[in-house]
Amino acid sequence: MAGFKFKLQPVLEMREREEREKKLALADLERERMWIENRIRGYQRNIETEQSSLAQMLGTQGGVDLRGARLQANAAVSNRFSAQRAVLELAGVHHQIERARTELAEASTRRKAVELLRDRQQEAFELEQRRRESIEMDDMSVMRYSRGQGTLR
């Protein structure tokens, strides 16, 4: 008895590959998002450190080192600009992630459609196999009965 062979198996495999590629692309974007978020947290820590150092410099009772205070303030401003740039990058990556999720959902839907077609065809094949086996069993029963009667018509 021949087994079920899905004629569109290459199409299904192509859809599975496409879905895998979309998953990998989404994972890459998620990694980039996490990297940018870590950078932003680092900038925030640096800003807090610079501000606290500046406050200590300006709060001392002795002479104030204006040059050092200016350097501290410039460092804090530089970190703020870097953080703002990273936030803009993050917004762009979030947009790309949403687009990648949509593409993944579409690829998944296309794959599932072919799988559903395969499952339906396999069910139809198995139903046909059972029907044929039933007919063969009926024929064999009729033949046995006819042999038992001693007459063949």
C-alpha cells in the first residue's frame, strides 16, 4: 500500500524556511534593541555620576575649580546628547521590530495555510484508503461465502 505523499511539500518547506528567516530577523532586532537599551542605561548612570561629581565640586567650602566644574558639566551634556541619540535609534528599532513581527505573523499564516491543505489532503487520502480496504474486505467476504456454498456465479 502506497503512503501519502504531499505534492506541495517543497512549497511547505519554502514557507517554513521563510518563517525561520523572519524569526531570525526579529531576534536580531530584539538583540539590537537590548543593546541600545543597555547603552541608554549606561548614559543615564554616567549622567548621574557627572551631576553628583559636579554637585560635590560646587558644594565644597574651599575654592571652586571652575575648569573642573566646566569639564564635569560638559561631560554630563555630552552624555545627555548621546542618550537622546540612542533613544531616537531605539524608536527606529521599535518600528522595525513591529514591522518584523507583522511579517513573521504573515509568514506563519502562509505556512499554516499550506499545512492545513496538507492535513486535509492526508485525511482524504486516509479516508480513501479505508474505503478501498472496506471494499476489498467485502469482496473477500463475498468470495468466501460463495466458496462455502460450493457455487460460483
